[in-house]
Amino acid sequence: MDAGEGKTGTRDEHYDLVSVLYHALQGAEACDGYASDAEASGEAELAAFFREAQETQARLAEGAKAMLGIGDAAGGIAPGGISGGIAPPS
């Protein structure tokens, strides 16, 4: 096993990027809910803060996707699956 593969057999930087992507997407989704709640309560300043946080998380996710060579940053995901022809489960 390559020294860069760690205990998983997968290159650590790939795991790290996937982790950042996952957590950034989770954060963006959470911030959307927080912003919606703030908007419903009439808290415009708080809602704006959560929307800004959501945009920051979305930028992080896009950066991780670009580093992984997937998504719009790499020319989009192939129809029916992830770049490289891997189809999602049916």
C-alpha cells in the first residue's frame, strides 16, 4: 500500500476532499433551512447572514468538486452518472 493511501486503501487527499465536499453541502443545506426560518420570523439581517454562509459553503463544495475533477467545474457530470461513466445505482 502506498504511504499516501492510509488505512483505507484510498489516497488520503481524495478522502479529505470528499469529506470537505460532503460537509460543505450539508452546511449549505442547513444554512438554507436557517435562512428560511429567519425569513419566516421577519429577521432579514439574520436571514442575510445565513444566505451568505450558504453561499460560502456552496463555493467550498464547488472548489472540492473542481479539485476532484467532477461537476460543473470540470465540464459537468455525464448524463446518467458521475464523470468517467460511472452510473448511479438504479
